[in-house]
Amino acid sequence: MGKVPKVLEQSSSFMDAFERLLWWLFAGSTGAQTRFQVLNSVREQPRNAQQLSQALSLDYTTIRHHLGVLEKNRLVLTEGDKYGKLYFLSELMEANWGKLETITRKISDGNADSKKNNRTEQK
């Protein structure tokens, strides 16, 4: 089992299952930052994988991978078939967007603190 990110250790002791899922997807796993970019882009405007690839300047295969992870975990829903399939935020994700913002803020604050500590240690 991997090491728990420091920002996760500092979070409240009680979390519901969905919040734990958000921590894992956006703080504790590889590709979290890209996954957030994809989800945020879908939140701004429903898009298909090709549109997301162009909007985010990321490889189409990478986009498809992250959309698959988001769909499997019920953070996005789809309408349409095959290549024209549009992605939308799920109602569950829309209702919990504030939790995701809190998590990403804690991660950013934690990264800023780590960089500050590294600079202090180097002096």
C-alpha cells in the first residue's frame, strides 16, 4: 500500500464514501491533475473526447483513459454513441463539487507548504 499524502492525513477524521473517492482520484493517484482538468472542462461545457483533447491540448488516448476512470466512478455521464458521445457531470458530482474544490485547495496549499519548506531547508 502506498504512502498517504500529507494533505490527506490532515483532512478531517470523518469522510463519506464519495469524499474518500474524490481524495483517491484527485490527490492519491497518478494522473490526478489531468483528471481534474478533464472534469473541470466537462463542467464548463459538455464535450466529446476529441473536443476535450483539443481544448486541453492532451493526447486523445489520455483523455479517453481519464474519461473511463471518471465514468466508472460515476463522476461523469454520457449521451450519444461512439465517437460523438458527449460527457456531462453526474448529478452526484455536481452536488459535491464544493468537496472537490476543497480537496484541490488543500493539495495546492500542501504543495505550496512543501515547496516553502524545501527552500527553507536548502538555505
